[in-house]
Amino acid sequence: MLVIVDYGVGNLFSLSSSLKFLGVETKISSDPQDILSADRIILPGVGAFGDAKAKLDATGLVPVIKKAVDNGTPLLGICLGMQMLFEKSYEYGEHEGLGFVKGYVKDLKSDLDKNGYDYKVPEMGWNSLKFCNESPLFKYIKEGDYVYFVHSYHAVSCSESLIATTQYGIPVTAAVQCKNVYGAQFHPEKSGEVGLKILKAFCEIDRG
Amino acid sequence: MITKRIIPCLDIRDGRVVKGKNFQGVQDVEDPVELATFYNAEGADELVFYDITASVEKRPLFTDVLERVASKIFIPLTVGGSINEVSDFERVLSSGADKVSVNSGALKNPKLIEESAKKYGNQCVVLSMDVKRVGGEYHVFSKGGRVDTERNALEWAKWGEDHGAGEIVLNSIDTDGVKNGFDLEMLRDLCNVVTIPVIASGGAGKIEDFSELFKIKGVDAGLAASIFHFKEVKIRDLKEYLDKKNIPVRL
């Protein structure tokens, strides 16, 4: 059973229907028992980091997710869910993340400005992946495949866990992996065939 | 590099895709799920669904279409039409929409933009505007382009951006239906005042109209309906053409 962590953030329709489309048995749940017994966990998320993290904290699930990860359960964070895997975020203040992946999250705009790119923020649309490291997440896709992004903040100082970037003037963190913890800044559930292949690959990763 | 997006738009009435011809009569075109599946296979980057169902009683037919499409097609889906309050966002988002476009509803109640952006995030709120030149100024029209609100379009766009809109769809009434190209002048003027993504609508008649469109810095996407529905332009051919012109597209 794959469990999508339900903490009242975001629209889970596409994520659950894409998993259903792949034939994956899925449960949207906030029950600690479900999370501890899950074969795989997905942490979704949209909106602002502070709000989402406060909601996740309020569910009391943070220690439960940490325990599941310690037990080797594969975890995939998507979009804001990926950003929460890091140590910290500086989105409207300073917020503590889950700390599974080394690095922090900061605004994209100032880094684009600093490098002389007047690109739009949020980065919204389809952009291609450049692989930095091998990962079982990419089993069925190839470098240069397009995925769908919507984000205004990005993860930095995470070279150890970086598995893919996307070029938006500057190289932007697109996917990370640290042992059994995976993160995608883009939305695999909105990235057509390529996204389905990424979800399929995640659903084949076994407890490490 | 982020790509330019090609977006077919489907008008849905009573659960079917329709496209009016010359503003009179309505032609039944196709089953929405079949057409959406076709566009997805052709390489459409997103799909827009406008609910033009006239009666509230038949509204579930629309959400049913949405659910059926969203269970099969995993690209961004935007829904517009009949979005007047925050609860309308909930109704379509829970049926599989990713973004919601507001038009007349936001003109009537501008707070809708801010309230929905706060609740669902800016990325979810698309401000759609029907704009026409009136006495040398751009005016926003409401009720499907029928009523002149006398509101300045560029000011309205900027206001929308400042209050939480994450994207803007500019539909030029002046070029809509003429099939002689997008309203490049109006789009250029809009792109000078907003920094959020701009989707151009109204006027696409041939493949070259899109390469002209994407010469404008600040235009992120081109939206069209009839030329795609009637297969006058195939999305796959269009994207291959743009690629040859060195315009970044997802192939």
C-alpha cells in the first residue's frame, strides 16, 4: 500500500488518480498506523512553506514520518512536499523543515536577479531535466525529458543529494535523493507520460 | 529552458464540447474526453475547459466531464466559466482542475482574486480578461464580451497581479474569430505592465500566427479553440514548426 500523507494541503485528485491509473493501491491518510505500515509514502504540498509545515506539525505526523523513513520506507516529496524534506526554508521568515536532506530553500527571484536573468517567477510550465546522478526514480525516463514546474522558491546547497536540475537561466534543483528519501520540485502527476513513468519507478522502489 | 505552451480550449455545454460559428448557432463537435485524449497525444501542454452550461441544474454534467478527463490525462487542467465565489473553486478543484480562471466573477467581486489566492495559492488563480479597444483605450468586457465595464484593461491586469493572480489570459475581442493572428499590439502593451505568465487568446488562424506571437517577450502560451477542433492546425505540426524556428517547445 502506498500512502499519500493527508495534512489538509493541496489538491490530491491528480496524484491519487495518476496512481490509480498506474494500478497502484493507494490510500490518502493521516493515520499514523497507515504511515508506519505503508510500503511507500508520498508527501504532497502546495502553497506557502510556513502554513503547510504548521499544518503538518499540527497533525502530529512528523515523528511518525521520521520513524517510517528510519525504518527504510521510501518517501517521495512533491513540490512543496520536496521543499519540506530540507533543513530550512526562508519563505516569509525562517522555518524548520524535516531535515531528511541537507540544504535549504530560498526564493528563486533573488538568485535570478543576482545572475542577471529577468525570468518570470514563479517558474511555471514545462522544462527539461538534466541528470546529475543516477537514481532509481529515473529508471524509465531519459535526460532531456520534460516535466511540469510551478514554484517561486528553490532548494540550494544540496549538491550531495542532487539527482536532477533544470535550466531556468541558472541550474535549479529539480530532484533530490538521500538514501530512501526522494524529492521532486516538479509535479510528476501533471507531467504527462514522463510523470507517470517517474511515479511508476517510485512505486517499484522497495524498502531500503 | 522553459518552453512556450500550446493550449487548446474546450467549451463545454451540457457535457459536450461545442464551438459556436460566427456567434450564431452552436455546433456539437466531440466528446470532451475523446478530444482531450487526442490533444494530449498530440502534445498539448495544458487544457482549458470553459463551462458554458446555462443552467445550474446541469452543472454536475460539467464536473463529471472534468473528473473523467482528469482521471485519464495528467497534464495541467484549467477551468473557467461560472466561477463567482470561492466555493466554485472548491467544486472544480475537487473534480480534478489544477487552475481556475476568473473573469466576470472577479469583475463583479474583485476580492475573489485575493480570497481564492490566499486559500489555494497564486498558482491556482488565472485572471482571464476579454478586452476591446474603445476610444483609444483598452476596456475590459464582462459577460462573455457583451458588456463594457469601462475598466482599463492594463490597470485591471496589474491590480489582479498585485492581488494574487498567478497567470493572465488575454482574449482580444478585436481579433477573436477573425483568424488573422493574435493581437500583438495589445499583448505587447500587457506584457509591459505585468510580470506573471501571459497566455494569448483570440485570433489564431494559422501556424505562423504562433511564431509571430512568441516573438513578443513576455508571452508564455498561446490558446486557441476552433483551429484545433476542426484540425485546421495540428498541435504536433505546430510544435515541430516552432521548434524549427528555434522557439522552445516540448516535443
